Amino acid sequence: MDTQARTRRRTVEGIVTSDKMTQTITVLVERTYKHPKYGKYIRKAKKYHAHDEDGTAKSGDLVEIAECRPLSKLKRWRLVRVVRAGAVAQGTVDFTPDVAGGGA
């Protein structure tokens, strides 16, 4: 295959929202654009199903995905790389309850 054709494919970065499927991740991609009339910047989010062959991406990771041929009914993207591991994956989030905090 021609390597030039593959490099021209669209790539986007997003956060993995689900990795519960086999070889598939759900990626939330957020983009901002300027409203044509009012000039206000608007945030728009969309979810994509991406192919993750080895299961390397976990929920909360920042990943880069690229367009590819249709792999299934919903999958038209493939995982390129994990840009940054998520806070849950790194173990930086503490799930222990706050003992000093009042209440109940």
C-alpha cells in the first residue's frame, strides 16, 4: 500500500470513555468552532468507535485515532497511539472516603 495515502488520513485526539468491548474503544472527541454569525466559540463533542487491536487504551486515556476503512457497522477509526494515560490508570485518583469530612 502507498504510505502517502495513509498519512493523508484524518487524525483526531480524544478521551476514551469506554474500553469494555473486545478490540473496540469509544472515544469522545471535542472540537471548538466559531459561530458563523455571532462569532461565539462553540464546543461540540462526538463519540467514535475505534479499533484497538491489543487493548492498550484504557478508560480515561487521551488517545489519537485515525480514519480507516470500515471495520464493522460502527467502526471507521483505528487507534494510532496513547498520548497520555488517564488519571485512573496512573493511580493518581484516590477513591478512599474523606474521614475528616462531616456529614451522616
